[in-house]
Amino acid sequence: MSRLAITIAPISEIHATRWSPRSFDATAELTREAVTASLEAARWAPSANNVQPWRFVVGFRGDETFETIAANLMSFNTAWAPQASALVVNIAHTSDAEGKENTYALYDLGQAVAHFSLQATHDGLFTHQMGGINRDELAVAFNVPAGFSVVSVTAVGSLGAPDALPQVLAEREVAPRTRIELDEIVSYGPIETVAAAA
Ligand SMILES: Cc1cc2nc3c(=O)[nH]c(=O)nc-3n(C[C@H](O)[C@H](O)[C@H](O)COP(=O)(O)O)c2cc1C
């Protein structure tokens, strides 16, 4: 079944084909070189005042960093994410040494992760971001300094077969991909109605 985004105007192939699988090929391996382009794309994302408030901790399946990240996934993420080839902890620099908050830090980190994901798609890889993680434990494990916050983890790898997943997740893997309609999220003047959350 096609995972392609359905749009009313054509979008780039990378945007149309990116999706977040849970079935990763547990035999596929990635090298540092193979994810460097994605990390470079993240590095070159725009950010407020170009402060680049992001840091990334990268583990490859089989190494200690990966094991630590995998041990700090929450609930159902543990059922699938450890099969990915790499796990990346996404960290925001939320306040400086004087405690001054960067109100754009999370926005900018999300943008960097989006750039990472799209470059990975371009390179034939699949990504799946997760908020279901033990943030505090990851911060301690990776010596994350004060002023920085662990926000999410991205699984990276090659696509696996849906039926390699537990049944509930296998069903989700092939369920239609959905989005709120464009006219519910875009206004060309004052917003007249508040669209109900999906
Ligand atoms: C910040 C963030 C947190 C997410 N957390 C989880 C998660 O903990 N577990 C999970 O399976 N998917 C998680 N997702 C994936 C979303 O559910 C997924 O991106 C969304 O359903 C859209 O699907 P698509 O990426 O295939 O278009 C998360 C995505 C984002 C951006």
C-alpha cells in the first residue's frame, strides 16, 4: 500500500515519500559516514539569530550509546525502535549560562530534526521521531549540561516488513496516512473558525 502523501498540489518527491515506519530492518547497519549528510542538513537548518540551539547524540545498534538510548524509550516504543540502525537524541539549548531563555530553541531544534529527516529520506533512509522517551534519564546518561534539554529521539534505518511488528503496530503500519485538510489550517485573512483538533 502506498505511503505517499496525498496533496492538492505536487510536492517534492522527498516530502511526498517521507513517512515514519515502525518496522525497521534489524539486520541493516549504518556507519557514521552514512548519517553525516543528515547531520549536516540539520546543522545547516535556519535558527533564530543563527544560534543553532541543537545538539545530537548518535548511537548505532550494537554500541553502548545505542543501548543507553534504547533502554530509555517509553512503553510501546520499546517494541520497535531497538530494531532501527541508529538512534539519535535531539537536544535543545534552551537557556544560556545566565539563565536567559531562548524562546525559539524548541522551534529551531524541530526544524533541524526536520532537515535531518528529509536528508535521510533523500539518502534512502527512513526516520521515526519519538517523544515517548525518558528525558531526565537520558540527560543524566549523556552528561547533558544545564541549560540544555533532551527533547526527542529519532530512529534511523532501513524499512522492514510490517508483519515483523506486533499485531497492533503492524495494523498501524499499513493504515492510511491522514492529515487535516489544507483549508482547515491555512487562512488568507483573519481566522474565522478555530479548526477542531484532529
Ligand atoms: C515530536 C514527535 C514525537 C513523536 N512521538 C512518537 C512516539 O513516541 N512514538 C511513535 O511511535 N511515534 C511518535 N511520533 C511519530 C508521529 O506519530 C508521526 O510522525 C505522525 O503520526 C505522522 O506520521 P508520518 O510521520 O508517517 O507522516 C512522534 C513525532 C513527533 C514529531
